[in-house]
Amino acid sequence: MEKTVNSALFDFIAACPSALHTADTVAKRLTTEGYRELFENEQWRLSPGGKYFTRRGGSAIIAFRAPAGPLKSYMIMAAHGDSPAFKVKESAETVNDGYRRVCVEKYGGMLCATWLDRPLSVAGRVLLRSGMGLSSRLVNIDRDLMLIPNVAIHMDRAANDGKKYDPNVDMLPLLGQAAEDAGLDSLIADELGAEPEDIVSRELTVYCRSEGRVWGAKGEYISAPRLDDLQCVFGCMEGFLKARESGRAPVLCVFDNEEVGSGTKQGADSDFLSAVLGRIWAGLGLEEGGYLPALAESFMVSADNAHAVHPNHPEYADRNDRPKMNGGIVIKYNANQKYTTDALSAAVFGEICRRAGVNTQRFTNRADLAGGSTLGNISSAHVSIDTVDIGLAQLAMHSAYETAGAEDTAALIRAAEVFFSSGLRRRGSSIEII
């Protein structure tokens, strides 16, 4: 099963070179499964048993199913579709010494060295003039287009002694020779069947084109670009689609801009999720007074990958909580609430995993090392429900090419299926998982 799952995961990642393409790929999959798109600028009239999704900003998507009977609560899983990368500037190119290079700036906290000497391309969206208005088109130049070349050791003898990369100097992708007709806009226009002068604006991401691989002595590892966080997006989506009717509304969220703080209209630090939950309630014609009690019995899983113990640097891991690839889903804890997990949410999710036959393990940062954060605590400030932060153990997080366990995507799918098929019932201080 894991081999089939990982092959499907690699296909999914290849179809998602940018956050815009991630939302579009998820939308296409939902459509084939009978989901209908709703638009924020229209009234929503929902039917019991209906299947729906909506997008915001082109790069975030929320899908849900209305239960066949009365809506009792929401069961939510959230991940993010963006990854650290380089964004192409509006003044996109610079020409010198016969070379045409692409002007970029860093998006998120990537490991710069991993982007060198790899096949790269660009993907995103373009706004074209169309009659009296504008047309938004996704674009992916699906070929090995660019590369960021290293400096030879003969010219930089200290390269192996530690290197500080200047994104304005060291990280400019080489596009080609300085030919008049080889500019980026010309390439994009050819891809879209348009003219360069029709391009009004563009939003492009440089992406790594290396293919996903299964490897290891017994095929126990996988490596691919953008595992953080497309591995969780894929696992949550597959579990969402497999889940059975539970009397709750299963909700799948894929946010954008987590890597830069989520503070956008399509990020977790927006009203996107809270607005959708409220519109589901109203769209089903339910009484307003029942919304907050239903929210109080709701639950959210924030899914974003976690750090595995590093084989060459085990000292960076906590002395007790040392996640392993293929060791099960990681529940993430932080005393300063960088992760939202508390005793209750950990216990609920742990029971979900037990019912799914999936192992769990814990992650905490070393007490003297600051870690990252994710979207769970940000989202819960807008939708204040019990939330657990989880992930899949991986190495080289924020590299252009990351590594994870070959068994773990399938484990997340099983856990997500059981989660979305379940619900909570509160009785005083007790919680029943049904």
C-alpha cells in the first residue's frame, strides 16, 4: 500500500509547484469526487448531504460536507500549501556579461545552499488583458528552465568553511543567454498562447523540479520537494475523501502563507475559516442560537510536518522526545504555545490514532533551542476550539529536497479517515469520542 500511496503523493507534489497550483489541484480532485464550488461573493444555499468547497485568493481552499441529518459540530483538519521558495520580482530580469538572470527574493526561511545546482522552473499566475477586463491564468513552465550555479572551489576556497548567502547576489537563477526573445515574459506568453504585451502582472514562484524518490536499504525513506507541507495536505485530503457520514461536518482547510506568518486574507490569521463555518450554519438554515454550542463540541487538527532526530546531529533533539521517521504521527508540544496541543487535545487525537491503528510519538524542542511555529495557534485565535498540532517526522525541513518516512503518509491517511468519521460529545468534564 505504501508504494502506491507514495507514488500518488509524488504525482500530487509534481502537480503543485506553487500554492496557487496546490489549491487548484485540490479543487480538481474534489470536483471529480462530486464536490461543488461555492463563491464568497454569492449567497450559499446548502443541502443536507451536499459536498462543497470554496477558494480565497486563488491559493487557499476549504472543503466540507454537510451531514445528512442535523449538524452537530465540525471536525476540521488544516494544513498549508505554501513552501519556502524564491519569488520572482516584478522587475524580473537582469542582463550582464551575456547572461540573462531572474531577479528573486526569499519567501520564508529556506536552506539556500540546497537550491544550488538543481533544475528549476517557475509557476504561478498571470493577469492578462481580456476584452474590457482581466483574465487570471495559472502557468507552469513544465521543463528544466533555470539553475542557480555554485561558485567553483578554485574561486572560493573558503566555501566549505561556512557560507553566508546573499539572495541579491548568490541566489539569482540563470535563465539563459541574453537573447532578445528569451525573456521570461516571452516564455510565459508562449506557454499561455498570448502576447507579452497582454501580461498586466504576474505572481511567480521558483520551484525545484527534482522528482520524488523512494530510497533506503529497504525502501524505507522518501525524498521530494515541498514535503513540508504537501505531505500533510495530501494525507488530510485523502482521509477526508474516504471518511464516512458521522452527523458532523468534516472540514478540510488548506491555507496559504504559513511560511511567512499567515497574516494574509488567505492565511490562517484571517477570517476565512470562521466565515466558512458560519456560512455553513446559515446556509443550512439552522437556528443562530445553536452555532456556538456546536462550535464548543468541534475539534481541529493542525497538520504540519515535524523534525525527526537527525542521524548526524542527534544532539539537536530533545533528550526524551525523539521522533523517528516511520515511527508514527508526531504530536507537537510547546510551553509557549507555538503549538496548541494541550493534555485534552493530545488525548483526543491519541485515541483517534489508536482506533486507526496508527502509532503516535511526541515532539518538543530542546529547552535551550527555539523552534518554529505553525498555523494551529494562529487559527485558534479566530476559531477558538480544541486544537492539536501534529505532523510527520522529516529531515532537512525547508530544504529544496526533503526526506520523510515511506510509511508515514499512509498512516496519516488512516488517522484522517477515522478523525473525519468521528465526533465529540461533551458531558461536563468528560468527552466521548463517537
